[in-house]
Amino acid sequence: MPFKRDRQTAITVLSVILVIVLLLYTARIYSLQVVNASKYSSVAGSTSVRTAVLKAPRGEIIDSYGRQIAVNRDGYNVVFNKAYVKDNLNDVILSLVNLFNENEAEFTDKLPIETTEPFGFKAEESTDKLIKVLGLNHYATAENCFTRLVQKYDLQDYDKPSQRKIMGVRYSMEIASFSISYPYTFAEDIPTELMRKISESGFMLDGVTVDVCPFRQYVDTSLAVNIIGSVGPIYEEDWTEGENYKDRGYSFNDKVGKSGIEHYAEEYLRGIDGEITYYLDADGNIIEKEVTKEPIAGKTVMLTLDRSIQRTAQDSLESTIEDLRSRGGTAVAGSAVMIDIDTGGIICAANYPTYDSATLGEKFDELVADPRKPLTNRAFQGVYPIGSTIKPIVATAAIEKGLYHQGDVIKCVQVYDYFSDYKPKCLHYHGTINLNTALSKSCNYFFFDLGRRIGATTLTDYYKQFGLGTLTGVEVDDSKGILVEPASDTLGGDTLQISIGQLNAFTPLQLANYAATFANGGTHYKATLIDKIVSYDLSKTYEKQEPQVVNTVSIKDSTLAAVKEGMLSVTVDGTGSTVFSDYGIKIGGKTGTSQTNNGADHSTYIVFAPYDNPQIAISVILEHGDSGYSAGSIVKSLLDAYFFAEGNNKADTVPYVVLE
């Protein structure tokens, strides 16, 4: 009977399953009541539970090909863990401070009282918080505070120098909310040899541990430092106010982004901390501890920057400026920006002079005092008159408004005398020329006349459409520049000046974005440094930055072709031909020489390339570079790096980076 055989089989299977379940339950009961009996009875009998933070690694910053820019490395922190601190805390602190002093190592001491007698207030630090913590009157002296601290931390049995050492750490612990939940970091990133000495002294340093922690490391400490930014400690004014890190779940000992992308992308780069749980008995002794929540590393930020091209830009700026100076030139600083014309993604944004983040602390005062302002992000915040590089917009406006027709000519007689009260001169006598020649030779007279026809208010509107005088939207702080807002078209002199790139002043980033907008046919994109947000191991994409259109400039194909042809002539046989007359690809460009109130003129240059199918736009500005073509060698080096570098700049690319 098949039916009976099937039924017997089912009963057998069920019986086996029942036996397995019973065995599992028996094993679990045995584990609870015999193997781990002491553990669970202790935990069950504990009177309190405390949790502490397990720090998560900070997310990394990589370039558009996955090459590392800001990464993490392991270092050693000296940490006080409240769960293991005993009654001898003051003795432990004194021993640790003395050990650090012997090894000339730094540790945290936020007490605003001098470390040597007569123990007065530190001149450069505020005492308000100290006086408030101690509950003293606002006019309390350093001696009053010292006496109160001795009482507060029970330091009567120590000599004065030792009292000062201990109270400095105790006070720092207090304002950092030292507790089981908030371990106190006494010192960070200590030398390996000191780590060994502390470990060897562990038996006499109750509550002190040496933790392996991730530290920020920049692969190239001088690469794009104004853009990448830095991380640093949480300042007291931002702990409960300002950034209000406390309410955002940070520990006072945490490191946070202080500037640049590190600050802007803090929400992505910050990991999710884990937890370790301590079970304490009635006397406060730890019975058991376990990791109850694993830390999750922060996300990785992939930039639009190309690390290789960024390095090329910085090196080329430096070598060009130093070469100009060696030949008697007065160039002192500069900036170079490259943008993807179809996305607004910034491929490089270089400054000279710049600085090295590894030595920023020790050289900060020197850098601040440097008249060349190396701490300034010139690419985004430097504001300059852009000279004749404005002329492609003027030509576009004139044609679009029907105020100039292709093929028309204007006779340059050098002195433009249309207005009786203002008669500016062209640099040369060009004679009768058309638009192509006017752009190629950069004839001011020609553009004085176009500007007069268009009028200041219309010109200003066009400048705005191309993104000049407005914020670019880039993630790192930028300047709006200076855009004169004319009340009417009656201001003849001002109209002529803004027609050749004077009076107004813009940033190198705005200039590059304007060139990109023109090259792609009129689509003005928001400038951006961030391409996507990916997981720490690069296996997953969380966010992809899609190109954001700010506005669209109406430009007929015929207008675009006419102006682009003139910009091609600039590089073939015009003011920019010295560098590009025999270049490997055709490019469109415009040089500029802008007057300054003091010193030599600025040198400006914009290009887009390739001419027939543009992909990128570049702007270069050299402060007091004298003439537009001075910047040509920098432009060429960037074009070489983008179009002709071996492997198309993909050397050292992380092979498993997500690029969908």
C-alpha cells in the first residue's frame, strides 16, 4: 500500500525533526546553566549597565578615477576609560604626565592657567568657562581658581607643580564630560616608542589604555589643500552652540571636518559609531563587557577632480610664475581651473602660492603674514578684472540682438571718440576689420563700438546669464565677484569699460564656467566638486551627482559658429598663437590683459577643446602676469595632461571602483 508507506515516511521525518529540536534546547539549557552559568548569573545580578562608544573610521576622499586623496592610517591614542579608573586617579595622571614630559610628547591640557609658577592666567586664552565651572565671581584671580581646583580635585597632598599637572588633566576631563559613556582622550597619535613605554607601565596606570585609532592622512599634503580642507578637534564654542556637535551625537574628543570638502561632506564622511556595553555590580566593578553594536565606517566621497591634472596645474603655475620672475617679470600669484563642459564638474582648481597641510600649524603665522596670501583659495575666491576674455560674450550679445551682422566691418582708428567726455584708445591701429579679426587681434576699438550699441544694462544681463557675478553653486565657499549694475545705458565711459573686461571683476572658476557655457552652446551648469557618494569599500553607490542646469543662454547656431571661429583664430594666428599655432588639436581661446590699480596688468586666458567637439574649458589668471599670452604655457600643460597623458590619466586607478 503506497499510501501507508508515505505515511510511515512522514512520521519518521517528523520524529527526527523533533529529536533534533529537543537536542538543541537541551544544549542551550546546558550552556546557560552550566557552561556560562557564572557569566549570566553575574549579569543578571548586576545593578547597572553602561555603554561606551566604539569609534567608526572616517570615510575617505578619492578622485574621479578612484585614486586616493584623503585616507585613514592607524595611530595610537592614550585613553582614560572610566570603567577601569580606581581611587588613585590623581597618581595615575601625575605618572602619565611625567612620562610624557620626559619624552617631550604633547597631551591635552585645556586649563587656561600657566604651567609654571606663579601660575597666572594664560594671556591668549579666555577664563570665562573656567570661572563658571568653578562657580567663582567674574573677577576671580588665577590664584583663586588654583586654590579652588586644589580643593575640587583633592590635591592637597601634592606639591604645587604636581598640583598644576594633575588639575590640567582633571579640568580637561570635566569639560569633556568624562564618563563611562565618554572615555577621555589624553593624547593622540603618540610615537610608537612612547606607546611601548605606556604599555610596559600598564600595571601602574589603572584605567589607561592605548587604543589603535584611525587618523586622517593626505596622500599628497600640498594637493588641492584649499579644496580638500582639513579635520580637527571640536572647539568649545561649537560643542553646545554654533555647530552644536553634542546634540548631533558627537563626542567632545571627536575629529570633524573644519574646512573644504572635509567640512561640506561631514554628514557622509562621518561613520556610525558602535557601542560596547559594560555590566557593573553594586560596587561599580565590571562584571562583563560585550560589543553590542559594531561601528560602521563613513562613506567615501568621489570627487570630479583628476589628481594627476590637479598636480600638473599646480606645478605648471609655480614653474611659469617663477620663470617669469627670473626674467624680470612681476607675476606673483595665479590660478588655473578646468571644467567638464557637459556637467560642470571641476577637473582641477589650482592656486599658487599654496601651502603644505603637513606644516600648516607650525608655519601658520608665516603664511598669514605672507603678502601673496597663500591661504586664499584664489580659484574660487580670488576676484579679478578679466580683460578681453569677456569679448566672446559681447560679440554673442551683439549678434543675438541684431546689432551686428556677420560680415560687417568696423574701422579701428585707435582713438574711440564717440563720447565727448571719454575717448579711450585701442592698443593698436587695426584698420577695417570684421569680427573674426577683431577677436583674433583683440581689437578694443571694435568692442567699444559693439558695447556702445548693446548698452550697459543688456551687457550686464548677458554676463549674469553666463554665470558672471553670481555664485557658482560649488560645494566649497566661493565669491560672487563684482558686477557693476548700471542704472541706465547713458553711462558711456562705464559701458565702454565693461565691454573690454574692466570695472567688473570675477573669479577664475566663474571664468572657466562661462567658457564652458559658451562652448556647449549655452547650457550654464552649477559647478561641482563631488561626483558621487560610495560605500567605504567602494562596492556600492549611494548618491550620484547629476548635472544641474542653472539656466540656458539663447544662442543661435550661426552666432555660436561665428564667435567660435574667431576664438579659433586667436590660437591659430592671433594673440594666443605663440603657444598653439602648431598644437596637436584645434582649440578655441581668448587672451586677456586686464589693468590693475597698482603694478603690471593681469594675464588671463580661456580656452575650450577640442574645437569641433568641446569636452573641457580652462581659465588661467596670472596676477601681474603682464600680457594674456603669458598664461599660454599653463593652458598647454593642462591640455597635454588631459588629451595626451599616457593612459589618459588612469594610472594608479583603483580597479574595483564603482563607475556605473
